[in-house]
Amino acid sequence: MLDHRLIRDDVALLRDAMTRREKLDVYGPLIDEAVSLDRERRQSITRVEERKAERNRVTQEVGKRKKAGEDATELQAQARAIGDEIANLEAQLTVTQERLDELLLGIPNLPLADVPAGDESHNVVLRTWGTPRAAESVAPHWDVGERLGLFDLPRGAKVSGSGFIVYRGAGARLVRNLMTLMLDLHTTEFGYEELWVPVVVNRATMTGTGQLPKFAEDMYALEEEGLFLIPTAEVPITNLYRDEILGADELPKAMCAYSPCFRREAGSAGKDTRGLLRVHEFDKVELVRYCAPEDGEAQLELLLSHAEAVLQRLGLPYRVVLLAAGDTGFASAKTYDLEVFAPGVGKWLEVSSCSLFTEFQGRRANIRFRPAPGEKPRFVHTLNASGLAFPRIIAAILEHYQQPDGSVLLPEALQRIHGKDRLG
């Protein structure tokens, strides 16, 4: 959520940010309405204060007259009328404030200065790691997975619907082993606290990280209970300290968790529907960090290196992409995507987005820290990254490590956990 002061003091900065996102046509009218409402709100506050001062003056005069034995009936009626006016003004002020808050919840974060302007065509490939395998004679992962009995898409669709996966045998074990590899790496080598979080959360939690109200149509909702299935463990992890004040010595704070993730993928019909590339339920290890504002960008680079380390342990060629403002997520101020190359489908697949949210989520969820004893609390800056998402990693492994005999060689880091060197 944006600071109200932006609307009042630096609306030009806000408009420029939406222009860089190529969304001024969408958010410009919301900004205009917010500017108008903020002006109305401040005028209403001034009017309420003036009327309260007048009521106090009249009330004092009533007291003087009664003390002197004089009639104060007319002044008492005047005081009651002013009180009614104040109540009406405050009721209208509440309506104005609620609408202003609603507008600010619907406006995205401001991209950092080094984020390129424009849409996804302006994304910048910063570096690559490893050598992508040539696509010749490489079967797509869905053929390999079906042939080796690793997953069962038809029966997943039968029991749940299109976009749900049943992993079987060695495929199910591969999912479990990926979880072990990633959690062990992040907790033992990088210092993350491991959590096991609920997969259903309430509306306040979804609002705190920015999923609501903007992306309600992408969420699976339990409407009668007012709960939602999480789209990522980022949501419950980030909200653990909602409405709390941390000590400066607790920052930076690093937490990670495995969870299933649920996304309706509204509006994505027809996109990457085969295999594991776009599904409604998937598994992921998520990394979340809190930090002081001045440490945000350094923490983002550190977070990125932790997500990269997983790909390096798996030996999967990847590239680091700095997203342009128009391709940066709603809540993010700066995002790096990690993309692995899957030769069987001939595509770079996003397997992690590493994002810095500045104070956008901290403000929405009211997560603060006190820089020093007696100092005013400040909002924490939050970050998260997939470390990593499983389905596309599995797709990349099945395609990158295919062998002439039809088997799939496992990366060395997985061989130790899996107990075998290959699938099939």
C-alpha cells in the first residue's frame, strides 16, 4: 500500500511510476480520484475541528449562564445542533477515508529507479549460467514422465480437474526429494528459519501481501468461511508479524517454508496447457526476508544468490532477467526472474521471481521495527523468492538430463537423497 503522503505531496512521482509501468491509463483515474478524496478528507477534518471548537465555546457559555442563574436553553439547542453536524461530518469523513484506502490498495508499488521502463519486451537478461542443451532429439517432459510413470495427468484431471497433477512412484519421490534438498540448503547453509505454515488464510492476510483485492479472481476461496487457499507460502510467512513491532536486532529476518500453492490462473486459458508448465496446484519452497529500508537492495542480491544456488546444485542452465516496470508484479518495486532452459519444449521457463517490495507490504500488513530504543517505529521492507517452484524444475530435469537409453540421469545433489543415479 502506498503512503497517503504521495497523493498529497508527490503525485507527479506516482504518475511517472505508472507511466513507466505502462499503466497510467488504468491507474491515472484512480490517482485523480484519490487526490480529490484526500483534499476532501483534509477539508472535512478541518471543518470537524472548527465545529468542535465552536461546540466547546458554546458549551462553556452554557456553563457560565447556568452558574449565573441565566436561561441557557437556546445555547443548549445550538450545542446539540453543532453536535449533530459534527456527527454527520465524521460519518462522511469515514466514507471518504474508506474509499481513499480502497483506492490506495488498488494502486501498484513504485518501481525502483534502475528498473527499466516499458513492458516485457524491455526485460534485460543480466547473465547466464551453464550451457543450454541443444533441442535436437530431446523429448518433451510430458512424454518422458508418462513413459517412465512419473506422473499421471489424466487421472489428476479425473479426480480434480485440468491442471492438477498426480505424481507416482519415482515421480512422487522426486517431489519429496526436491523439498528436502531445497529446505536443507536454505536452512543449513543460508541461515533461514524453517516454517510449516497453513495453506488456508484469512482475508486480512491475503490483503497484507497484495493478493487482495486486486487478484481475487485468481484465488481459490472458501467463501462461507472467509478463507483462501494460498497462492504461495509468501502469504502466511510475511503476515506472521502483521501488526507487530520488531526490534532492530531482529533484522534481517530470514524464513522459508515448503507448501502446496493454489492458483486459478484466470485468463490463462490455452497457455502452456501441456505437461507441468501451467497448473492450478503446485509445490514450492518459498524464501521470505524482512530488513531495514537501507538494506533492501543488498538483501535482494543476497536472496537472488540463494535461489541461484539451488539451480547450480541441480546443474540446470539458467539466466537472470531484470524485469521491466510493466512486467514487474503489482506489489514489487524490483524483480529478478530466474529462468531455466527446457530443451524439449524449446523455452526458457521461469522458476523463481526474486522481489523487493520496499515498504509496500510492510505498510499494508503494519509490520514495523524500532530502529533504537525510544525511536519511532518504521515499516520493514519485505522480500521473497521461490527457492524454487517444483513443476518446471522437474520438467527441466526430465528434458536436460535425458539419456540415449530413455532414462533420465539425476543431478548429483539429488542422487544422494534419491538413492539412485537415474530415473527409469
